[in-house]
Amino acid sequence: MSYKIHKTCEEIARLIEGELIGDGKKVITGLNRIEHAAEGDITFYNDTKFEEFYNNSKASCIIVSDKLFSELEINPEIVYIKVDNPYKKFISILNKIYEDNNSVLYGVHSTAIIDDLAKISPKSYIGPYCVIGKNAIISDGVVLHSKVCLYDDVTIGEGTYVHSNVILCNGTTIGKNCIIQPGAVIGADGFGFIENPDGSFTKIPQLGNVVVGDNVEIGANTTIDRAIVGSTIIGNGVKIDNLVHIAHNAEIGENTAMAAQVGISGSTKIGKRNRFGGQVGIAGHLQTVDDVAIQAQSGVAKSVLKPGIYFGSPVKERIKAFRIEAALHQLPEIITEVRNLEKKISKIPGIKD
């Protein structure tokens, strides 16, 4: 694994406030899922559907729920830590290891190219071959990994972490404590053209920007287009997976999450706490209200004005969509039955085709 861990089971039990059963001096050097955990690893077990993996586990330590522990066949070679929620406690260990392995970075690499009018906090880090344009503002605790490119007038808030090969175009504003994964492009021109009578196109200048709130994560190779005028807005707490596209003048409400390959068309307004599965597509100039969930590969052709779970293309409320899908699967049998009935009816005397 890429992150180092060297803690005793006793130290881990204290960290997650769990009850230790077994040799607390045993040293843990790795973390893994229960189906792959080996000697020296710590893992967690909180669902009986993984019982086969538990029974064959080579892990040195297993975090387990109080309820499940009472039903387990105990392996004397394994150390157990009883907690109320094994998964959440395992995540807390990941957070601790991440903090221990990521020291604070300060300074500017000698290969970075920085405009004289940029304002760079001495408590930030500018990595190799970064390019920072005029009037850019880099706040305390910002980390720019190698080859990040900031155009003019870009602002990045405190504690934001920008991975390699990210491009932030003119006027982009990024909030505090954000994470931008490698290859993301924020603030490029949107798809704006006027079609001429001869079928050719004239480009519409894109003069707006992108505003990203606090505590936002933007996945690798995701693209968020600048507005024609005004701003494309990504609200606080939004989580965006890899390969997502958000078009110009879209607005994404707070704490919304999008899985990979979601596409949001221009001028669409997404409510708070929406959840979009992979490859969801939303047409332009639409609206979704707060607390909408749209399942994977669904297509949204009109506004969703009622909270709930939706599926299909075009989307329908999930229960209705599933009933339609079930009925469609029965169509071959129904058609066969209808044809058989037609044959029987045709043989009845006095019945004409």
C-alpha cells in the first residue's frame, strides 16, 4: 500500500474508542477489505454477506460490531475490536493515517512561473512547472501539485488541494478546503454558438466565470464550463466524480453528489442534496428540486419538481419505472399469447379476419 501504518492493536483500539479482545501488542502494518486482508492487516466485518471471507480471513485484526461479535466463531489468532459501527471506525483510521502521511507543504518550486501581480501566501505550496497568471490569489494552506495552470484572476481559498495537470481558466474562484483531482478543467468556454442560415456557426463569447464553494471535491478529468455571462455555480459540499461534465451557467445545489460520466446541460439548476448515478444526463434549462435522486443511466428531459427517487429515460418515479420495465420483459410472452388467441378465434365459425 502507498500509505505507511505501524500501530499496535491497542493504539488503534484507543483511537476508535473500541473494546479490545486479544493481544493488544500485535503490530498492524496495513489495511484492506476483508476479502483481501492478509497477515499484518486490519479490516472490518459488519455484514453477514461477507461471512465466507470472515471465516477464511488471514487478517491480524478485525473491527466488528457488538451485535455480530456475539455470534462469531472466534479465531484465537485474530485480535478483535468491538465498536458500534465498524465501517465508520475503519474510515476514522484511514483519516488518521492520511493525516500522518501528509506533512504540511510550503514553498515555491524553482521551475514555477508566477506573474509578478499574483498574490501567493507564504504558507502555500507551488509545485514543479506550475504556471500562475496575473492577479491570481493563492491563500494559506493551498497546495498546487506539478503542472497546475492558473489563468489570470483565479482565486483559491484556504486549505484547497489541487492535483497535477489541473487547469483553472480566467476568473475561476475556488472556495476553502476543496480537492481538485488530476486533469480537471474548470472555466473553459461552454458550447455556445449561433447557427447561421448556411449551416455554419458563429461563436458566442463566454465572458462569465465558475464559482466553486467550500468543501467541494471535483474528480479527475471533470470539466466545468464558464458562464456566458454571470457564473456557473457549484455549491458548498458538492461531490463530483471523475469524467463529469457541467455546462455553462449551470447551478449545482449544496451537498449534491454526482457519479462518473454525469452530464449537466447548460443553464440547468440542480437543487440541494441531489444524488445522480453514473451516466445520468440532464437536458438544458431544466430544474430539479431539493432531495432528488436519479438512478444510473437515466435521462432527464423535463424538470423534476417533486423530491424522490427517479429512474429511466425519460425519468419516472422509480416504482412506476420498475413496473414498466417488468411489463416490458413480459411482452414476448404476451405477444405469443395474443397470436395464439388470434389463431383460435379465426377458426371459430362465423368469425372473419
